[in-house]
Amino acid sequence: MAKTYAMEGSKRAPKGHFVVYVGEEQRRFVVPTSCLKYPIFQQLLEKAAQVYGFNSHRGIVLPCDLPTFQRVIDLTDR
């Protein structure tokens, strides 16, 4: 699976990826769409919908800190 990575410059995600924002500083990450098939990532997206709703003007904001997000990504990379 492709690795998740922080990407500051580009406004658009490459094909097969999407953007999420994580942590208090709203750090931007580009995530492979293949992460969507994992229940742990789906749970994180469901929590985001509960906390922020679907009207985020910036994009998908995940309600977790950076270490938690990294653990989720590490689990999906296995």
C-alpha cells in the first residue's frame, strides 16, 4: 500500500488519494483511498462526521492527535 504523507504545497491530492487535516495545528496529510477499506479508518471518519459534521469548508478534519493518526495509518499499512 502507498504510504500516507504530509504535503504542504499542492492544493489537490494525487489520483487515488484524498486530504485530511489532523491535530490542533490542522496538519495536512494525503491519504491513499485504499485506507477507506479498513474499519479503524472508517471509525475515525465516522467520529469526524459526529464531531464536525459534513460542512467543513477546509476538508476532512479528523478528531485525533498526530500520534493517534500515525497509529491508525501504521495499522492500515500492515
